[in-house]
Amino acid sequence: MSEQKRSTPQRSGASRQRRRSNASPRRRPSRRGGMPQWLSGWLEHMALFFSTLGARIRRIGPRARTVMRESRARNFPESNRFLVQVFLVIGGMFPMWHSLLHERIMARRRQRSHAAGEHEDRWRRHARRVNPFYFIGGAAVVAAIALFFSFYTLGTTVEYNGSVVDTVASAAQARKAASKLESITTETLGKSYEIAKDAIHYSTAFVRRSDVTDSTTFEQDLADELGQVTYGYSLYVDDELIGSTQYAGALDELLKQIKQVYASADTLSVDFVENVRIAEGYVPTDSVMNLGEIAEILNSTKSGEVTYTVVKGDTWGQIANNNGMTAAELEALNPGYDINRIHIGDALTLSNAVPYLTVKVTERQNYVEDVNYDVNYVSDSSMYQGDERVISKGSFGKADIVADVTYINGEEQERTVISSVTLSDPVAETRARGTKVRPTWYPTGSFRWPCSGRITSYFGYRSTGIRGATSNHKGIDIACSYGTPIYAADGGRVTYAGYKGAMGYVVIIDHNNGYVTYYEHNSSLLVSAGQTVYKGQQVAKAGRSGVASGVHCHFGIQRNGSYVNPLNYLS
């Protein structure tokens, strides 16, 4: 029986891309009025069945005659076709049926020996003429019924808003699936939902068995028609819904690709720090998106603070530089902090955004590492205390290291040494350490703040709008009140103390270690050139001499003749 091809109208939404496990049912407009739809559909199917059956019988007629001829010639014909096999079985049993019927007729004739001879002859002729057709006709009817029910069955076709959704085994099954979908939609959307009774229609008739779908497929197809919820796969990061897709395995593949970016030949494991899970089930249709959008979200950031805790020796500028930002950017993230006075234990905000996914990678690394050498000291009375001099230089040893290194988003977090094999031993270094008492003016090698106050202008290029002021600011400006004490940042010798153009009244101190400090725009000076000063000694009073927009101390540092950012050196 040839099977007609039926086209399925394109459904709305991304859900139409899903392939059904069963053949798509034919969509047909609902017929209202006139002949009942179930009767019209049944008549159509029966007409189609008998026309197809007649065509098949006409095609097998010549073959049947051939089989009969071969059977009479005792050639024992064979065939793989079901109807031919039925015909051969019936034909093979016909001689036996004929013999049995003949015996019964003869027995009846003996019982009715008193009947007239003419009546017996007529009965015998009649029996011989009609008895084979009873069996052949009955077998044909049974075969036709069996053939019909092998291709057709009673089923219920469900329509929504005039479009065929699916065909299921029964109306009860369809209504049960629709009721279940209403409950799922209510739970998923968080609000009550019911399918409009006048929008859904059930019709029962004989249908092709191949058109009947199971209740699960019908439930999903009806959900696609309603457009409220969609059966799919949802990605959650720490119980936050990122997005959903209808394609099984797509989210697993996406997460696998993200991990592969961080993997290498030495990678032991790649994991996510967050709780990442994929849930299967119904989701709101508006949460379904393509994989590119989900990947873009996973690679972006969300609100969340990244902080740094201040430790001993930290400065505002140092913390900013170590985290790839300017002092002004760090100040903007931490309003209310005095950048000149931070304390150990202060928690500074470095960022207000964190990534959705934090990737943790563990690698097995094999490398050669330097082994530190020991330092031996000897006293030297000709050197000041705190000064050292190398007598014999040490050298590092070498060790072959195998270690497991853990990275989080590309930054090393932990290093665990698995094995260490020494390749060469280190050689100890000998140093002379000074014992001579250090003068109070001798430099310590570190710098203190010259005064307290708020920084009004940072190191680097600027636009002041003040006539005569340089756009390349070679220090920092610390705002303070008139007459505020100005202290030496470290011990050294005063090389200049006086008025110097745009600097105004300035003190310049050489610290005899490559560093020179500048203290500008003072109202008065308390030291003179050639004088030695110690760290913390007052050298001037703040003012606004020279080119200045207000009272402040311009503090600058030169290292080996070049100006450097003071915030990187102040402690």
C-alpha cells in the first residue's frame, strides 16, 4: 500500500527546530457543520483502504494464476509475500477439506438412502459446485480485516486554534496530558494558567498507526503550540539561571569548550569554583536563547566586590599600581578613605565586578629551580651600622622540581612540590656588616611623608590652567594650612635652600644614595645649604611662594637624576 506524503506547516518559535521521534501528524483545518467530522474522516479512510486493497488485488491476480498453475503441476511454489503465503496455505489444505467434505456427504447419503435418487444426484452436484468458495471467501475476509487493523487503529486527533497538534491513542490520554501541562505551566510561570476550552478540540476516528504519538511527545508539542513554556535544558551558576536551550548536550559541550581554553598538555584538572549544574525540564519560553548569548554571559562579569587587605609597608600608590589602576581610580572605589593615612587591616575595594565563572586549573610542572645560598656575616668597624659589603659572592644551587600548581582565572594560587632533586649545591656568601655608630643625619633608605594633608595634584601630566605652571608635574602637591611644619623625608645634606623661580622658597636634600628630595612653595626656610639634617627634622614652613594656586607643599623625588612618582616610595 503506497503511503501518501503529508506536509506539516511551520510552527512558530525556536521549538519548531526540534525533530520529533514520530512522524509529524497532518495539519488540516477543522470542519464545522454538515456531516460529523469523525464520520467524514472514517469514510475517507475506508475509501482509501478499499481502493488501495483493490489495486493490490489487481496487481497480485496474474501472480496468483501463475501460483495455481505451478501448484497443479506439483512444482511447490514459494513466496515471501504475506497474501501469497495465505493463498498457498489455503490451496494446500483444499484437497484435505474436499476429502473430509466428501466423506460427510457420503455418510449423509447412506443415512438418507430412502430418498429419491434424483434428489441425491442434485445435492451431490450442488455440494461439489459451491463448497470451495465458502472457505476461500471466509479466509479472504479474515485476511482483509487483519490487514486493515495492522495499518489502522482508533485514535484521537487534537487541534489547537484550528491547527493539528498530534494524534494520540485516546481522548482520555490527550486530556490527561493537557491537564498535566496546565499544572507544569502554572508551576513554571508562578501564576495560574489554563488552556482555553474553546481553543482545543478532540476528534476520534480511524487513523494510521504510524501517525499515533505517545503522551510525552504530545505534551511537548502542545507546549510548543501554547508558547508559554518549553521543554529544554537550563544552566545554573550558584543557583542563578543563566539561560536555557532546547538542544540536549549543547550546554555540556559549551562548558567543555570553556574548560579547553585553560587546558594544556600538563593540565591535571579543570574545574569551576562555582556550583555549575544543568537541569532538564520545562522553562519559561522567554528564557530560551542561543548558545552564543549564553557563552557571552558566562564570559562577562556581574556585580560583586574584590577587596584587598592592607598590610605593613603598603602605600596607596603601591596598592593601586600592583592592581593595574591609578591612585585616583582606587580612591573612586573607596570614598571616605584618607589616601595619606591607611592602616593595617583596612579592606580596600579593588573592583565592583566579578566573573560569572571562576576556572580552577591544576597543572603538573617540571622545572629547574634556584636553591638559595646562605649568607655569613663578619663585623667591620669602618662601616656604619646597617651598611653591608660583599666579601665573597655566593652562588645559587640547582634543583629539579616536580610540582602541582593551581591557577584561578590564570593567576597562580598554590604551588605544591611533589619532588625535589638537587642538581648542584649552593655556595655561601660572605658579607661585612658595619658596627660604626651611624650619624643622625645619615639616610635610612626609606622616605616618610613631609607633612600631612590631602593630595591635590598627582605625579605626571596635568592641565592646571595656572599661568607658569608646568603640565608635566614632577611630584605631588600636598594641601595644608599656612605655616604647617615641613619635615625631611630622610637624612642627608642640604644642597640648596632659597628662592628659585616657580618653585618659590625651596629646600633640596641630597641623601647620598642616589636619591634627592625637593620641598617647594614654602613660606620660610629653617635650614641652609651645606647643613646635614636627619629624618623627620623640620626644614621649612608651608606657604604659597612661587607659582602656586594655594598653600601646599610640592614634594618631589629624583632617583639617579630622574624624577619618579613619590607615592611609590613614601611609607
